[in-house]
Amino acid sequence: MRTALVIGTGLVGTSAALALSGRSVHVHLVDHDPDSARTAAALGAGTDEPPEGRVDLAVIAVPPAHTATVLARAMRDGVARGYLDVASVKGGPRRELEAMGLDLTPYIGTHPMAGKERSGPLAATGDLFEGRPWVLTPTRDTDTEVLNLALELVALCRAVPVVMDADAHDRAVALVSHTPQLISSMVAARLEEADETAVRLCGQGIRDVTRIAASDPRMWVEILSANPGPVADVLAGVAADLEETVTALRGLHSADEEKRRAGTDAIEDVLRRGNAGRVRVPGKHGAAPAAYETVAVLIGDKPGELASIFADAGRAGVNIEDVRIEHASGQQAGLVQLMVVPSAAPVLAAALTERGWSVRS
């Protein structure tokens, strides 16, 4: 691939353009907002000048509601040898294109499974997709050359290709992306009018659950509008669990011993099912999840603290598998949770203690 046209210079489009430009692909940028395209170009994502002829690949990076229309226009204009979109839903746009009577041999639907709470070109990075799944949804009509162009794009972005049926993809993202967004927002909404004293007690758990609630509502309305059925199906299952859990909690409050026992059993059941589901979430590098032990260390909130603790872990010959930071409320300090393989935990704890760190049990 030597040339590409990216239509839509938001987070995903600009990030793809940055990755391609960084690997010697000549990228042209187009957006309905010229300022957005100019901003992306200024960031090094390509040029906002139109291509002189057909490019190798056109990447359509617009909201799902507009994907089919923009794709159809580009295909009728013959701007590229191959076309793909990066919309977060796949079945709807494909059916819209079919209804328009377009030849879909030069088209393939795709979806990079990466993003941020922030949107727009200024949030983009050239490494956004590195190591992340990038779903491809070819059909029997998809030309082999176009599939190869899509695979080349994924490789240049250093993502991991995953081939799926379009409708299966939409059901999958309803479960692992769209429903979590709504549930995160619902939990965060409980905080809107909460007592200030309660909000001050927020710890890492509530931060983890509500992190994606900071996402752009307008963007998510467009995404959910394109995939409402599968999301509603998943939420219906969650609603059933919620109803049973509410009943169980009421039972725990009952004076009736049998109701309390039933409540306890039901709560334990949902928690155990949660354990079982969590275990299925892929671990490091997409491999099966591993069991880590946590070494918690108190650090000051000042420059160089994290670098120092990682350096000391390295001197001890311990690889940090994952890390979390919980900031102390009202203090210039935080608790760093270093996740390591179980056999390394006592080694790391001893080494850090010897070097003067405050290791918490």
C-alpha cells in the first residue's frame, strides 16, 4: 500500500492515518469539518490536499449512521481500489449498501477494538491499535485484493486481525463494549446527586467501573442507535439478574430465616458466576488469564517515584505484569499495586523493603 484516503479525522481515523504515515504511506485526509482535517494534518497524519488520482485504500471513519452514505459516495466516485470502514457496527452499514445496489466486491467492513474516552484528532495516537484486535468481516463477494489491503492496514497499525461474520460481530460488541458503556454510565449517574461525603469515599473500584462513563454521549447515541437490538438483548439478561439480586438482598434483610438463606444463596450465585465470567477475559497479550499476586507499595506523589520503584523491581529480577495506582484522599501519596507471578511476590516485597519502600501487606 502506497497511498490511502482517510475520510473522517476523529480519534480512530486520525490514529490510523498517523500509523500509516509513520510507515511511509502517503495519506490524504478529508472531513466534513475542514478544521479537523487540518488539525490531523498538522499532527503529521497526512495531507488535507485531495489525491490526484485513485488511492490504494479508502478508510471510512465516520459515525455508523453516516457510514453507508459516505461509503457509497466514495465508491461511486471511484476514489480507491479498495474500501473499508471502521464503524463499531457492521451488519447495518453492509445491508444499507446492498439496498443501494452497489457492487460490494471492493469493500470490506472492519472494526478496530480500540478507543479512548476522549474523541477528535487531538486525542489520536499512532500506537492506538498496537496489539489490539481488529475485526474484519469479509463476505463471499469481497475481492481477495481488498482483503489483502485490509490485512496490510491492520499489520501497518500493528493490530491483530480477527475474522468474523458481521452480525456475529454486532452481537459480540453488544456484550463486551456497548452494554458495559451503558452500565458504567448508569452507575456513574448514581453519583450525580449523591451526598458530597459519599463521593469523597470513592476508591479505585468506583473509578474502574465508571471510567468509560466519561465518553462523549453524542458519539454513543450514534453507536447504540446502530446496534439497539443486540444491546437490548444483553441488557434484558442483566435486568433479570438485577431483579433477582434485588429480591435476594431484600431477603437478607428479612426476619424469615428461610428467606435469608435463599438470599445468601442467590447473592453467592451471582458473585460466583461473575468470577467465572471474569476468568474468561483474555489476559496479557491476549493469552489465557494468569493468576497474579499483588505487592502494594506506598509512594509519594512526586516526579520519579514510579520510575524508581520499577527500577528497583528490575534490579530484583522481577517482571511487573500489571500495575494500578490508588491515590490517597487528601494526601500527597498513593498506593501502587504491582501485579507479579505468585513466586515473585515474596522476592519483590523483600527487595523493595530492603531498599526503603513501605510495602503494605
